[in-house]
Amino acid sequence: MLLGMFASIVVCTCIVACSLPAEGWRMVRANCYRLDGSWSDNRYRRERAAILNYLTTILVPILLVGSTVFVGATLIFTHVMPAGLIVRSVKDFNIDPAVWRENLKDERAEYTAFQKQRGIEGERAQKIQSGLWHGWPVYAGVALLLGTCATLGFVRCARAGVIELAAGIRKRRAVYARGDVFRMARAAEEAMQSEIEGPATDDPDKDEPQAV
């Protein structure tokens, strides 16, 4: 179960990482370069922080939901019905209740033994089995509803995160560009000023004839 949860988190991480289009990743990398083509460590740190913030925003809810599901599933498999028994019961499903009940003959015996291990016997055990038999559509519907809500919530959260990240990338790109243009203009102005002032700062004696 822990392995399955870890695998699910890894898959979700990959989905989140791939949810940003390739053009977005190229824009992130482009933001790390100045207009003159030089690399900026400060910009790299800002872009990396933005990406980490995006991943954290998406993954933290996944971890919280995943942990809740893990705890809930552990309680169900430990106190209500083992996971293997649930899988076999679903595998033997038949649309005809009578046929399905017949198919579950071995599973019912196994579940009765499981109940005895939990100290549940007699009328109480029969009542629980009857509740599971008649109420399984409700339980399955609730599980499906929760799974659907969690999936839609994840998609919505990922979409909002991508939109916010893309807007931040474009905003920082514009700020970087304005800063680069300002610095390049100032550098060109300083170079021109230096050229104008250059002859006045030369050694006045350099053109004088040397004494023999």
C-alpha cells in the first residue's frame, strides 16, 4: 500500500511537471539570460523559486489528500474488509444478484473468519454482512464521487497554477527586458562619454619631442 501511494505521488509529480507546456519551460530558461546573451544567476534563482512555488502549490494538496486516503484505506482494510477480499469480490461481480451471491461463497466464508478474528460473531456479524451486501452501491457511489471530486480539484488547481506561473513568467520577462534596455542604454552613453572625454585625459607630454 505504501508502495502504491508512493507511486501515485510520483505519477502526480510527473503530471504536474508536464502540465507546463514546453514553451513555458523555454520562457523560464530564456528569462535567465540578459538581452546581450549573458547568464544571470539572480534571475535563475528567481525563476527556480517560481517553479518550486508552483510545484509546492500543486503537490501539497496532493500529499494531504493522499495521506487522508491512505489512513482511510488502512482503517477500512484493517477493520472492515481486507483489500484482497474486496478485489476478489469485485472480480466475481455479476449483474444478477443471485449469481453474484453464489460466486461469493468462498469470500463470504473468508469474511466470516475475518470477523471472528476481530471478535465479531453471531447476529452482529450477520447484520454487518447484510449491511455491506445491501449498501455496497452507496459505498461505491460515495467512493466514486470522492475520487471524481479529488480529480477535478487536482485538475483545477493545476490549471490555476499554470496560469499564475505563466503570468509571472511574462511579467518578469518584461521587467528584465526594461532593466536590460536601461542598462544597455546607460552603458552606451557612458562609452560615448568616455570617448568624448578620452583626448582630454591623455598625457599632455606624450606628443612632445624627447630630449636627446
